[in-house]
Amino acid sequence: MFTPQLIRWSVGLALVGLVVVPTGTKAQQQTTPTVTPRPPAVLSPEALERQKLTQEDHQRLMDLLHMTTIRRGRDGNNRESPFYANYDEAKANPFPKLPDPLVLKNGKPVKKAADWWKLRRPEIVEDFDREIYGRVPKVVPKVKWEFTKATNETAGEVPVINKQLVGHVDNSAYPQITVDIQLVLTTPADAAGPVPVILEFGGGGFGPGRGGARGPLPAGRDAGRGPAGPTWQQQVLAKGWGYAILNTGSVQADNGAGLTQGIIGLVNKGQPRKLDDWGVLRAWAWGASRALDYLETDKSVDAKRVALEGHSRWGKATIVGMAYDERFAIAFVSSSGEGGAKLHRRDWGETVENVAGTGEYHWMAGNFLKYAGPLNWGDLPVDSHELIALCAPRPIFVSAGATNGDGWVDAKGSFMAAAAAGPVYKLLGKKDMGINEFPPIETPLLDGDIAFRQHSGGHTPGPNWPTFLSFAGRYFKTPPPVAVKR
């Protein structure tokens, strides 16, 4: 069950891993953000030990790669630093040529949908597995779901059933590590039948009507509601749908020191990762797939209409989960930035070097570090437009906030990736965004099966929730009420 201690632990992990996102005074794409310096954090003994273990594991991977140095990441909070993040569009595309998702490695073009599925898609998956996110082991322990508690509650004015569940991962092969996946499912109490569900990546167990399970944000940043109004949960329920929240910390800790624990540590029997072993983003995505396994057994859920949603680092996990598990029907990718929907080849805000550094490397495969050392971004065999292409033909909504508050995640870089994925959607009989020019802020692009919107707020998904729900409504039609037999 979700205990106060667990929630505090998950929130603590989120705080340790947060990156300060630059803030500014204008919501223009090429405005350099201003920043408010924060005093250095005072770390607890536990955090210092975690930091030490993380640095040792990071160095171990560098040694395996025969790397003596790694390029420093960009600063988001020090204008005077020579490493300050770039916010000049004239300097943002040092590697403008992207890999073609519709050209095989042997140079032959992909002209038929069958060739995409049989030939090209497996090539792209292999590159992402080996170089970017890591491989899920061929044998992963099974998960047995346990229903722990159900309560009748009210979210706003909507009666709901709130179920708490725990997925016990079989640890018989290595009892020293226990993994219990924690999931909360909320559905309308008076639903006439199975309902669509939004599955959100989160950091704790929040019940219906509360602010959202995203962890705390720095002062001055919206925690997810956006303008005054109903919460995202209330908006979902108003459509007659349900939602679920997956506690990612119960699957895998969000730090390098935890890589010998959690599901990654359990499969590796407490040993460190190999260079192409899965990172935390793939582990979280695996956890979402196991949650979907449960949802497929719950009679209150229409498991063919489950959406995946996440913000910031959980936005990264969302697009990874959508790309790798074709059972998810639609995705809401919010402010995912580097390692998510943003093009790796873009020099704007957070870069490859930031994610390859000690603070975030655990999200990725060990091989990813190469591209911040002996290799550069242009050497990557794939880029994020091909990650979006792996989601085809299913609909996906890519989103972010304004440079004022969300510049770090590079909204334009995510738009460019979404546009470059369009040819794959068209090959598979779907519609692309229909535009390659970055639209004005607050302009929703919803005509195709790839959608995009940049809102004028900060680092929050809140203002984009109504747009996503409108987009998803094209695909998730609420079933008519079942006639009552008399």
C-alpha cells in the first residue's frame, strides 16, 4: 500500500534528481530566459552516500567504454558560465541532417508498410536498445497482482471507486531484492461498462481530485493544474473515463546508486549493469506494461483504450513506453526534453551531455555515454523522430510549455521530431501534423494522428490537458449507457 513514508521517499528522490529549468520574462521561442539562483542544497548522509555510489557506477561505465573524459553538460542556472545552455536558434542545429526512418541500413528505401514492420522498424528498435535506452532482459520475472483496498470516494462531484493494487515481482531467483509495483486505479462508480483509462507515471499514491502525482517542483513552477479550474483527474472523469497512477519509485529508483536494486537489480541479481542493459526509463516503461497487464484483467477498464501520460522525466518514460508496447492506444508526452521527444542533435537547453552526466545517466543505457565523450550527437545512429515513428500508427500528443519557464526541454526540438516522424505515419495510412514550420505559441495542431501544442505557461502539463483530452476524444468514444433490464 501507499504509506506516508513511501510517498516521502518518492518525493525525496524527485527532489534529488530535479534540474533547475531556466525562467524568463517572455513566451517567445528565441528569448533567452532569465534565472533565479538557488542556494546549494545541503545533502543528508544518505544522499551523500547515494551520490558517492552513483559517481562510482558512472566511472565504472566510462572505464568499460575506455573513456577518460566526458564533456560537461549545460548550465541552466548560471548565465556567466561558459557552459550556459544555448537559447539562440541560429546555433541550435549543429547536426541538421537526421537519420531517415524510411531508409534501410543497406541504403534501400522503405516503400511498403510490410517492409516497415518486417525490416526497418526492427533496425531502429535495435539501435535504441543498444545505444540509447538499453535492452530489457529476455527473461524478466513474472508479476502477480494483488488487490489491497477499494474505497468509494468523490472526485469533485463524481462518485468514484478507488482501487489500490500491488504487483509482486517474483524474486525466487534472488530473494535479497523485493520489488512490489504500486498502482492506484480510479474509475467512475456509475459507469455503464468498461471505460478508457489514462495511465500516468507518478511518484506517489494520490487519490482522486488531488493535484497529481508528479513530485514537488521548484518555487514558482506550477505543479500541474495550470490556470484555476478542475484538476486533470476531474477533467478525465468528466469525460466518463478513469485514470491510474503508477508509482515509478516502486519499480526502479531514480538514481544511479539504485541500479543494483529495483527491477534492474533483481534481474541482474544485485550486480552492476552491462553497457547495453536497460536503464531506468525502460524499467519504468516495463512497469507501465505490467500495469497494463493488470488493467486487461479488470472488468471496469476498456483495456483497448488505455492512454499513457507523463510529464518531464516521466514524459520521457511515456514516449519510451508508447514506442515499445503496442498495446497502449495513445500517449500524452509532456515536456519530455532530452532523452524524450526532443531531437538529440539539437543544441537548445538540456543536451546529450546533461543526460550522460552523473545526475541522469541512469535513465539510459551505458553506451549512451559515448556520445558525450569520444563521439558526438551526430554520430547517434537514431534520433527522437524515430522514437515517435515507433509509436505509429497510434496517435500521440507531443507538448511543452513556453521558453519562459520550460525552455530547458526545447519545445521546438520536440516539434521538429514530431514533424520528421510524419512520413512513417503516412506510410502506415495515417495523417502527419500537416506542417513543418514551428507554429505560434498556443496553436494546437490536432488534425493529424500526431498532435502538438506549446502552451504559454511554465514547466507543467496543466494547460495542455484540455487539448489532449479533446484529441484523445477522437479515438476514445465513451460507450452509451447500458439499458436497465426490468
